[in-house]
Amino acid sequence: MQQQRLYVDGRWRDSASPATIEVVDPATDEVFGVAPRGCAADVDAAIAAAARAQPGWAALPAAERIAALDRIRAGLQARADEAAALITREMGAPLWFSRQAQLGLPLKNLEIAARAMAQLAAQPEEVIASTRVVRDPVGVVAAITPWNFPLHQITAKLAPALAAGCSVVLKPSELTPFDAGLLAEVIDAAGLPPGVFNLVSGSGAEVGEPLVTHPLVDMVSFTGSTTAGRRIAALAAPLMKKLALELGGKSANIVLPDVALAQALPVVLKQGWANSGQACACLSRVLLPRALYAAAQAQLVALAAQWRVGDPLDPDTQLGPVASRAQQARVQALLRSGIEQGARLLCGGVEPPAGRARGAYVQPTLLADVQPWMRVAREEIFGPVIGLTPYDEEDEAVAIANDSDYGLSGGVWAADRAAAERVARRLRTGQVVINGSPLNLQAPFGGVKQSGIGREYGHHGLHEYFALKALQGAA
Ligand code: NAD
């Protein structure tokens, strides 16, 4: 049975509350661990420690903070297999995928933030006429993270925050507390000054909200649903806390008529179904030229038959279960609504895959004739479900893609790269993936509209953790 405690002020301690969270393996429905269900008193202790530690941490030369990040990366690398196995148990991703992506991304985040900070520290401070512009670390950061890429989302905040000279109190998702606990062990072994990093596990209401409203928290960096993001923004408003909000998405993948379907479609499926569609930037709305619509459907169905859903420990498994029974029920309800509203089921369906009654399994599903007004076209499904919509003109495709409350990501496929870029520039999103280009963790990531505020990754992500100060007359 997996167990852990809170990590506050450089040591492991029990929560002030006896309550616990039972963590369920979504592949088996079995409880495999218990984590503390923290409370407001734990939050007070963690923030007090973070506030005490922050000025000293910020005063260190950048090279020392960078060296600490490098030690954390080396420590995590050494325990990567163990961390990957934990994540697989927590949220169901196939073990090979956990090793490759769920650990590969965090290791890169740590490296990229360290290098971005080294570059920034080497640059002269900006001078504007008689003013020198200096960067102050924002201060104490509350990091609140989701379960879908748990260590990735944590390190996307933690690495730049620590590099910049901020201290951090982390509240991971209640579904995935143990990979965060492993990271806390790594950080402990890396020898950071006490209080620079603190971990308080627990629920959004009992730990997240006290963090957001605490007067000593200077910035809230949140990744999660738009619903929770709205609540956090409202709670943070009275004290004008700095916010970085990475929220939901409902991103469109536009296939232009000159495309070679055989090259594009295998990747189009990955862009919608990888991690069982539990990716904020997944491309779940596929827009196809009407002339290619029938051929694309036939090819997609044939390709979909090669996707194996099953035991996440089996190396031949492409998709494990979704992260929880609650997530399974949400996906099934939205799928049902899609079929009721007139979408046509091409493959997959509402029922779990054959022989998978135990566990939170969902069949990878293709819906055709999805209309832009349907719930499956407007709401984030966060499951392995792709909707297909035909279009006649490029302008219509762009209009359908932009007809969304969200603006996180998008995709364009075209043989003519200039045409692809022309369409990409017209999309109102924070990023657009051209011809299946791999994720670049040095480029800015984030959303417009209801997909959030701020950017993560690379030097743009690092800049979020500074406040500019103008020293008038200093130059
Ligand atoms: P969620 O919003 O339910 O929870 C995310 C985190 O916020 C958890 O730690 C949760 O405990 C906490 N939380 C919930 N309510 C809170 C409150 N009122 N105050 C403070 N904290 C609160 O999201 P989830 O189900 O864990 O993750 C799925 C969602 O995350 C999807 O909507 C997905 O699009 C989004 N997401 C976005 C990105 C991105 O970068 N844009 C990345 C991954 C996931």
C-alpha cells in the first residue's frame, strides 16, 4: 500500500487533519494507496515556511538555483522508472507512455527552465533612457495541478518558479499525489533550503482554496478545468494576486484538400487519442474537406482498428483506462449526448471495450457528421473521442475552428506549407500544430479566450515568475 506524508519546511510531517484520500488504480478499481487530505492549518504552515524561505532563495546567485534544478533533474532521472510506474497506477497511462512522455516531459522542463534562467542571468538589465528595468521574483507561488500529465504539469510550474527565485507550495491533483511525493523526495535529497518547496496534498476545496486566498501567496499558477479556473480567478481577485491559468481546450484540426491522407490520418488519431484524449491540447475536432470526407472516414476506421485498449502494463497497449470511474462516466455521458444529437458512430461507442468491465476503460471512438452546435463539438470531453465535421471552403473551416469558447490549440495539415501557415495564422488559439510537428517545450504554451491567462514553457514561461521594477534615474 502506497503511503505518504506532507512535505513542509524541509521535512516530512503529518497533516493537522486525520482525514485521508484513497487513491484508486483505474485499471483495476482497487485502492492502492492513501495520501493525507490536507487542511487549512497545513496550508498556513506551508505558506509561512515558503514566505520565510523566499527572500534567501531569491538572493542566491542564479547559478546556485540552476545547480539545484540540475540536481533535481538528475535525481528524478535516477528514479524515472519508479515514477513512471506510479503515474501508471495513479492515472492509467500505459507504462511505456509514462516512461516516454509522463517522465520525458518533466525531465525536459527542468532542463529548459535551468537553461532559460542561465540565458536570462547572462543578459544585461534593460535600460530605457534614465531607467534601469530590473526583475524581481514574484514571491510565494501556489501551484495547483491536474492529473492528466501530473509530473509534467508540476514541473512546468516548479522549474521556472524555482529558477526565478520564487518559493512554491504545491497542491497536486487528489488522483495523483504519489508522483508529487516522489518528486518531493528527490527535492529533499537535492538539498534545497527548507521551505523553498512544500507539498500539501488534498482536495481543491480544502487545500486549493485556502492557498488561493492566503494573503502571503503572491501568485497562483493553476492548470486544470475552466470551471475551477473561474472559481480561482474570483477567489484571487480581492487581493489582486498574479494568476497564470492553463485551462481547458476544444481544439480543431483542419485538414486542407491537398493533403496526403495516408500520411496525415495516423497522426490525426494520435493527436486526438494519445493519453486517452486526456490532454488539454488534444485535437478532438477534425475538419475535413467534403471531397475527402468519405475516403477519410474509411481510412480512419481502418486505422482505428489497430489501436489496442487494455492493461497499461502490457507493452502492446496503446490506451489504458481513463483516469477514474468519474472521468469514464463523464466521457460516456458526452458520447451519449453526441449520438442523441445526431452524430454518427463510426467506431467505438459508449460501452466499455469487450472484456473490460473492471476498470475505467473507454473505447477509442470516432463520431462523424458532428455539427458545431452539438455538445460534443463545444465541450471538452477529455476522453478518446474524435468528432469529424465536413467543410466546403477554407473560410468555413477557419470559422468552425474559431467558433469555440476555448482557444488553446489547433492543427493544420497541408502539402503546401505556405497554405498551412496562412490558415494557422487565422486561428484564435495559443498554438497551432502544423503537419503533426512534435511538441516544442521551449515555445510558449497557453490559451486565449476561456483557455486561460499566461504562458508556460521556455523563456516565456520563466518570465511569468518575475515582476518588473523600473528604477527611475538608475541609468
Ligand atoms: P480540475 O480543475 O478538476 O482540478 C485541477 C486541480 O485543481 C486539482 O488539483 C484540483 O484539486 C484543484 N481544484 C479544483 N477545484 C479547485 C478550487 N475551487 N480551488 C482550488 N483548487 C481547485 O481539473 P482535472 O480534472 O484535474 O484536470 C482536467 C482539466 O485540466 C481539463 O479541463 C483539462 O483541459 C485541464 N488541463 C489544462 C491544461 C493546460 O495546460 N491548459 C493541461 C492539462 C489539463
